[in-house]
Amino acid sequence: MTRDEYVKICSGCANRAFNPQIGVICKLTQAPADFQISCPSYQKDAVAEQKLQSSLKREAELEESDSTGTKDVIIGGLWFLGGLIFTIADVGYIFYGAIIFGGIQMIGGIAKMTR
């Protein structure tokens, strides 16, 4: 196992401790984890587990909003550009609805992406 994998497992254990020189260590052995398959002294830390789950949920929400923001910018840009092109082409109408809708959607998408 890699050190990152050990740290990920040990982060949910009630027997974890922190050493400034080494990082996450076992409170019982005062050494970094070195088990092969599973730790015999692992005790689930409910608080740490809850924090980890909420952190993962937050990351998923941010990732989802980023992709939605990009999609909104592209679609809004197409509406804005299409309305602008048809208005400039002077086909007899002013496509202000498409221009306004596209502009609002683009701004909303940019706002989602910057969060």
C-alpha cells in the first residue's frame, strides 16, 4: 500500500494521532501504519467518518455545479450570439428575447463556475 492509502484508511480511525515530522500515525504504536490488508486495531471514528462523508458530498456538489456552469455558459452564449447575428442580419425582427435570455444564462453559468 502507498502512504496515501494508509492515511486515507487511518483518517477514519479513532486510534490515529498526528506527528509533525511524520504526519498521521497510530496512537497505539506511535508509528506510521504498516499493516498489509487491514489494521487489527482499527476502531471507527464516527465524527471523522461523518466529516469525510460531508467533505466527499461537498466535492461532488462542486464538481456538478462546475459542469452545469460550463453548460450554461455554452448554451447561453449560443442563444446570445444567435440573437445578435439575426438582429444584425436585419431579417425584420429584433431578437432581444434571445439576446437577453442568452446573456442572463451566460452570467448565471459564470457565477456557478466561480463558486
